[in-house]
Amino acid sequence: MAFAAFVFYGVGWGVGSSSGDEEFKKSLEAMKQVKSFRGVFTATGSGMHSERLWEVDCSRMILHQQSHNQGGGDSAFEMKNDELLVGDARYIREGDGGWQNTGYAGDRSSAKWHCDRVAQGIDSDLLPDMLTMIRHAISEKGEKKTVNGVQCRVWKYAQRTALAGQGGSICIGVDDHLPYELTMDGGRYTYSDYNQPIQFEAPEAVLQQASAVSGSN
């Protein structure tokens, strides 16, 4: 019933509204040119809190990811993860602050895999899935606001695919057409530092490997 109501809302909302399709297409093309950026995800609800940070430098094929999940009540828990993906390799942060090389990251988990998908505009779990939004979202133009020091335009959207439906908003840079905020029922994403140098806290040997990987491409 909730899903049916969502679909009805999306269809009704789209009548006479200003479509964001052209802006979403511009955003998709702008995202394909991105070489480095940071992303943050936060979500709170049902006694749980989740945070995730990722820092990406595709010119060196490095992806740093941190996550922190905790819940309260009778089943209280806390989970932390800190990993560095370099090329096809994965490093895990140990308790003493050092990095352990765990070997091959996997065909669908490496920094190279993620960066290749960013360059192709394919969903990579690092930036908004603009291709799916272009194909399936009904949108409405909203206000301008500032996120991470950049002025962006809010586009409210309702989206339905064969598997699910959802609604929320995305704020796209007025000048560069890049996404700076994505909100939905599951939480809030923010993005910053596009094409800016990213400094990683990692041993020199790891960064040297990153330089070797990028130099071989």
C-alpha cells in the first residue's frame, strides 16, 4: 500500500512540474570528468546511527573508506571499519594504527573498479546514480542553497524502478553541475573537494604503490 501511494504521488507530482532531465544529463557528464572528491553519508533511525566517509583519487587509483555503525538498547553494538584500496589491493587499518595488506580486493571492490565506473557514469556507490534518475525519476525544481561552500540548486524527485521506489532531493552545483547533496529516506549524502588534491594518511610504501599503479595506466 505504501509503495502504491508513492507511485501515485510521483505521477501526480510530475504533472505540470519543471523536469530536471536536462540538468541531470549535465550532471552525469560533469561527473565523468571527476578525478578526486570526498563523500559523507549519515543516517539515524530505529535506535541506530551510521556514518561513512570516502576519499577518492582516481588519478592515483586510491579509495579510502571509513564506516562507523552503532546501535543502542538491549542489542547495543558498535562496528568500525577503515580501509584503503590502492589499484587492485586492499589495506585494513589495524588497532596500532598501521596498515595490513590483505591482498587482492576483488573484481567488484577495488579502487580501479570504482574509478572506472565513475569515469563511465555508471553507479559506483560513490556518487549519485544519475543514469537511473534520468531514466526513472520525476523531478521538480526547488530553491538554491549552499552546501559545503558551493551554491547549488535543489531538485526534488520521485523515482520508481522495477525493484523499488523512493523519493528525496538532490542539490546540483549552479556553475559546475556536480552533485553536492543527496537526501532520501535512508539518510543524507554530501560531496565536496571535487578535483582537489587529497592527502591520505598512509605509509610511504603504500603511496609509492599508488604512484606505480597510476603510472602504469
